[in-house]
Amino acid sequence: MPSSASVFERVVDFLIQLFTDPVGFWSSHTLLISQIAINSILASSMFVVLYSGQLSLAAPGFMAVGAYTAVLMSLYLHTPLAVNIAAGTALAGAAGVVVGLPVLRLRGVFLAIATIGFIEALSLGVILNLPITGEGLGLKNPDADPVGGIYPVLISMAVVVFFLWRLTKGRLGYAWTAIRQDELAALSQGIDVPRYKLIAFVLSAVLAGYAGGLESHLNFFVDPNEYGVPRTVQVLTFAVLGGSGNVIGPVVGALFLTTLPFVFQQAGDYIGVVSGVILILVIIFRPQGIIGRGGFAFVRPRWWPRPQVSAPSTG
């Protein structure tokens, strides 16, 4: 295990370069910045379903659909990048409709289990068995552009966050809020609950597929292990840590948890322990996440002792 001094020095060097040499930081951390943006879009897809009161964990599966479709079209059809990503996004959305129609009858943990089943079925039944997908060996993407791809990724992240922010302030967002708080009450108010839940599920699938298509353009190799249950846990952690009640929350969670392993990479396997401790502390002291619905504020747990206010002296 590395010494605390070496870890501290790396953190200081990272922050010094970030604030004193932003151009050099951009050049030397391009892949990190790109991955933060990809994870932010993926976290935003999780935000949509959580905001509508659904515990869906299918995002990595739809991400795989977008990634593999984009790379396969590039390899065999030689179509432009924009067409490849658009096709992967559309196919992920179509898959969202097919999966969402039957599974959205379920709620809570049962919906979560069903969507995990979708990921396993996609992985074991398609990705690991079809020759066109590499049969579990992955796919090479010779047309990847890790450096130039950062610009469309960052622009996409900004557009997605702004789009979702506007969406939550409109009629659709209010309907999702009502469904999240009480489905029966929402039904009594004339809200078409199944329809609005399906819209959220499909929109989440579209965003995840789009993130997959963008990520495939940044990497020279598409690894099927990147779209399994561990990625699901990671995406859910983004939302829980950052806060799922605000569109910025999952983005903050993605920023924090994507940067943390890089800054503390000398900690090796202990980085999981550090991340877990931080997550526990946030859940205890800030249960609505770092960025709650009302912004950032410290929340005192019920068992935390309150400050004692002494009575004024009468002597």
C-alpha cells in the first residue's frame, strides 16, 4: 500500500495543474475528461428513470446496443460516424420499447431484477455467442479517435444536461414527479402512468445507447465486460452519490467517482475501500446526495447530537 504522503502529493499535483495550467491539464488528461463526460451522460440516463420513480438497472445493456451497433456499422458498412451513433441510439430506443412494455408492470426491486435479467440475457445470449460480436472477445475499432472525440462528447454532455433540466421543468417532469411520489394519486389526477413511465424508460435507453456509441468512438477496442452488472452498480452509485433529485446530481457523482480512481491510482485495490467509505458517509450525512433538490447543504442525521445552547446567566 502506498504511503499517505505519496498519495497526498499526487492529489496536490493534480489540483495545482488543474488550476495553474488548464491547457496542459487538458492535453495530459484528455481521456479522463472524455470518460467523465461519457459517465455523466450515462448517469443522466439513470437519472431519468429514478426521477420517474423506477428502479431500472438496464442502462449498461442499452449502452452495449449503442456501442456494438456503431462499431459494426463502421466495420462492415463504412458509414459516417454520425450515422453509426444515430443508428445505435435508435436501436437502443427500440430495445427500450420492447423491454419496457412487459417489465414496467413491475415495481421496485422486482423491476431492478428484471432489468438485470435483460443485461444478462443480452450478454450471454447475444454478445458472447454471435461471431459478428466477437463471441466475447470484443471488437477492434480502428476508426476510433480518442483525442478528437472529446469535443462531440463534451458538447453532447452539455446538451443532454440542459435538455433534461428543461424537461423536468415542464409538463412531463411534473408528471414524473407525481408518479414518483404516489402512483395512485397520479392516476386519480388523470395522469397516464404507464405511458409516462414508458417514455422515461425509453428516453433512458436512448441516452444510454448514445453514450455507448460515443464511448465506442473513443476506444480502439470494445470490451464486452464493460457492459455487465458491475457497470450497473457503478452507474447507480453515480446517481446515489450525486443525488437523483436534481439533474446536476448524477453528473457530480460521475465527476467525483471517475476522477477519484485516477487521482488515487497509487492506492491500487484500496481505492474501492476509499470509494465505499465516502459513499457511506454521504448516505449518512447527506441521504439525498451531494446535490439535492434544493442544492448543497449539510443534513444532520437524527442520531447526531444537536448543539447545546446554554441558558443566559441570571447571576
